[in-house]
Amino acid sequence: MSIKVKRFRAQPMSRLLEGRGELGSLMRTAQLIERAQAHLRAGLPEELAAHLHVGGYRAGRLTLIADGAAWLTRLRYEQPRLLERLHELPGFEAVQGFTLKVRPVRPARVPLRQVRRLPARAGDELSSCAADVEDPRLRQALERLAAHAEREDEP
């Protein structure tokens, strides 16, 4: 039994993203959604615009996402004006309404940096220990560790 292997040539990324395949279609949809979001945000007050995100398009409805219930309530009042504004954009004439959702945005947590201090006396002890060790790798490791000790000449 023989297995035939199809050999595909590598294609430039731009061709894949702009092509007729699924990836090209996905990229075009993402660009349309990004355009709609920018256009809708431009027509809203600044404090509300920062909380509006366009989530997608399905069955004639554009999904609008707010990061809090209070902002979503304000968006509900703006729906007729937003729909009018959206119809100004080419390609969005078929949008019949909005699906509104709340999805709180949680900022990524930056791990707290733990700063450890090595007293000068401990550094001296490590240095004297390193002087007595015969293994060169262990001696170097102890000397590197002792170099982190606080010295009087440092602030």
C-alpha cells in the first residue's frame, strides 16, 4: 500500500489573510467589526464610548458589549441613535438591531514583586563560607549571593 503525500507550497501570510478561505473571511469580518466599533464610539459621549465594545454580528443583529450594567443601561437609551449612525456605514445597512450584553473586563493582575534584603553581616558570612569551599561552582554561587548583601556605602 502506498501513501501519496500532497506537497503544498508555503504561502505568504498576506495571501492567507486576504484570500477566499475561512481565514480571509474571518479577517474581513474582524475589520468590519472594528470599523463599526470605531464609528459607534465616535458618536457617543467620551465616558460612555470607552465602555462600548462590538462583539459580533449574527442574524441581522450586532452584539454590543458593555463592561458594566450601568453602562449597558445608558447604551439601551442610545440604541435608536446608534442604529441610525451604524446605517451610515457601507456594509451595515442590513443591521436590524442590537443584542446587548454585560461582560466585566478584569484587568490582568501584575504579580507583586517581592524584594528581599540580605544584611551585610549575612553577606560577610557567605563570603567567608565561599573562601572555605573547594568546589569552584559552589564557591562562585556563594560569592554571587554574597554580592547582593547591603553594604554601608550603599543608600
